[in-house]
Amino acid sequence: MESRTTSHEWSDPDGRPWTVTLTWRGYECVGFALEAASAGAGCRITTALVRLVPLGALMQEARQSLAITKPAAPRTSAGPDSRKPDRDYHEVANVYFRAWVRGEAPLEVIAEKYTVSHSTAARWVRVARKRGILSPAEHGRAGGYPRWIDPAEDVSDPDYKWSDFQKEGE
């Protein structure tokens, strides 16, 4: 992606003029430079001066002038939504259960697999439990069985046939 720059005039609280140059790659500001607009007494760059530069406002101004718009967040093709049918929660229940059996943190595994936040993964599990797709767990602890697995099965056995997992209705 090609870089672009924008230059902005800014005056510090003492009225000294500065030029702020922002470097852009797409929507993201990837760099900035601060330079005295004119050589004069007191035109030193200090950390205190840098903290005074209104970068947020300058970035917003630049985005508007360049018509830079934030790209839409990528939408994963997989993953349920509370308006979707049960079958979308079956895979979440499978992923959750497999992670739990392996001793991994199920919500982290779901969040990573579907590239969603931890809270979204937790909501999906909550909906799966509410719909009866995943059995309840002990309060504050991970666990629960998808409704198509008999809790009496020894799923910790390394020879357990995970390939036999099928979503209901398929």
C-alpha cells in the first residue's frame, strides 16, 4: 500500500508556529514529524511540546480532507449470531467441548478460531447453553457437553473418534 503525507500548521501555547507532517498508509496514520516553521529562539522539541500536539484533531482533519474512510471490519464467514438458527451454535459447542477436553480455555479457543472478542465468544456459548445445545457448567468453571454427546463417554481417550462429531441435523 502506498504512503501519503499531509502537512498541518500548528502553533504552540506560546504562539510559535510548527509544521506537523503525518504519514498515512490507507486509513492508518503510521508516522508523524514535528518541525519548527521558522527558526527562532525557543524552537526546541521537547517531550512536553510533543504532548501538546493535537494529533487526534489533526488526524481527523487529514482523514476528512483526504476522504480517508475506515474500512469495514472483516466479517468472518463462520460463527453464529443470536438471530441465526441452532445449527450455527452446534459448531461453537463442538469447538468449546474439544477445547475443554484438551484442557484449553474454551472461550479463548472460540475467540481465536472465529477472530472475535472474548465477550462475543462468551455470548455465543451463553446462547448455545440457553438453547440447550451445550449443557450447563458449574458456576464460574468451564465445561458442558454438546447435547449429542453422552456425558458417560470417555472423551479423554486419545483414540476417541472426533471425526464422528456431527452437528445435529446434518
